[in-house]
Amino acid sequence: MRGDRIAAVLVVVVWALVLAGLPAAGPAVAGQAGNLSMFCRTVVDLTQLVALEGAIPDEDAPPKKIAKFERRLAKLFNRAEQAAPPEIVNDVSFASELTYLDVRESPDVLGIEEPIRAIKRFVADECGFKTVTVTAREYELQGVPTTLRTGTVVFELRNEGSEVHEIAFGRIKGDASLEAVLELPEEERVRQNRVQELGLRAVAAPGGSDIALVPFTRPGRYSIADFVPVGTTSVEADADGAPHTDEGMFAEFRVKKR
């Protein structure tokens, strides 16, 4: 699952640059008063857009597809910056300054993690979304609810273990148990399409924390799982162990219509 987690990290980086709008028209000018509800909705819209499979075109995509993607991101980013409340506008503006960087050439932007972390923290604290705190340690996930309602949920991962942990989200298809699905080889799971990955996750180093904003738009069965290899102690490099799911670090919950 290392490839999936690398892709997820790139999604986070891209999301950071999503907040920069990619090469687009000039940065928007944030309003002095801000609009909290619009800002919260826009951040969720950005989250959904970059989480969609195939939404982020690669460098070989047709120019029209790339241009369309950039326009959508630019529109959402400009809205986010215009609506950003004063407390967070500096972080959003920092992302705005990256508008003219090409994510395909410069995926690692010095200092980008801090403003994005601040934006996610602000959304978690101020937007009024339901918050679920999940605690990870070797080898268990605590605090996973059994039932949620449709809408955006803030999942805060707190790592109290000595290894790196993550919570990755998926929508379970069919009637098979999550345990049975995870026992399948990864290639077989993909082939059978038993779990639709949402492309959203939180990853935390030992003693650290992270936030995932998860919009649940459809009722159904959902999964939360930790695919980090056993023995991994740094987010920079995976160990060679089996995934934490083999140690039972997964759970299922149901989302019901609000």
C-alpha cells in the first residue's frame, strides 16, 4: 500500500497547491470581514474535487482537460481566499502566492505543510462540523463510531503509539465483511472493486496528530483502516513489515441519511 500512501501524500501536496489555484489568473483579494460559512463550504468542495479518482490530470493529459481542471481549482481557490476570515487569511494568502508554481514541476514547496495544517485546524475548530477523534497505538484504533450521518465529518487522528499510523477511508461494496475483504490480496481487492477508496486520509508520526476532512455524500457501509507497514517509525520511509491491517487496525461504520 506504499504506492497508495505516496499518492495520498501527493494529493495533500496537490490540495495545498489546489489552494494555490495552480497556474491561473491573479490571486483573489480576501475580504476584510470574511465569510465563514462560504469558506467552510469551499474548503470541503476543494477536498472533494482533489479526492475524486482521476480528477487530477497528469502531464500527459489532453490540454483541454488540464485547462478545465485548472479553471475549476482557480474558481474554488479564489472563492476560498475571498471568503477567508481574518484569522486564517494569511495562511490562505500564502497558498495564493503559490498560484504561479507548476505542481507538476515543483510538488515539494518549502513550508507548504504549515499553512495547510493551519487551514485544516481552523476548519476543524470553527466550521461546526462533527468531530471524531481516533486514537491509534500498537495495534488498535480507538474512538471509531459505529454510525454517522451524511455530511462533512472532521476526523482527528492522534498517534499515541511508537510507530507511524494512518486512517484511510473507503466505501464498502457488497455484503462481505470488511475483514474478509482485507484478507484478499491487494490486486484482487482492486480487481473486484470491493472497496471504493475515498482518497482521504490522515497520517501521523509517533506522538503527532493529523486531520482528515471527510464529506460523506452517500449512505452506506464505510471503512477506516491503517495500511502503514508494521515497524514504520518515520513518515519519510516505510518499514518492510505487513500492513497494520494485518494486526487488526481497521473498523467498519455505517453512514445514514441525515
